Amino acid sequence: MLTYVKESFEELKNNVTWLDRDKASNLMVIVAVFSIVFALATWGVDSLFSKLIALYFDKLIG
């Protein structure tokens, strides 16, 4: 296990190409905005289906 961790850190130091800070910050903002928009869309669809199902069962029972 210790060898695996050492090799992983070595790989990160020598073989991974890291983005510069500005590019990484821009991508982080894009991901955050997309995540919020996607969460709001999911909430909207869930709310719509919830109301439709409640309406259906109200008509069925009532």
C-alpha cells in the first residue's frame, strides 16, 4: 500500500500536465454554473411531475 501511494505521488509530480491557475478557475466556474442550472432543472421537472401525480390521484380519488 505504501508503494502504491509513493508511486501515485510520483506520477502526479512527473507525468501529469496541470492547468494554469486562470484556466482552472475558469473551468471551475463553468462547472459550478452548469451544476446549479442542472440542479434547478431537475428540481423543476421533479416539482412538475409531483404536481401532475397529485392532480391525477386527486381526480381519481375525488
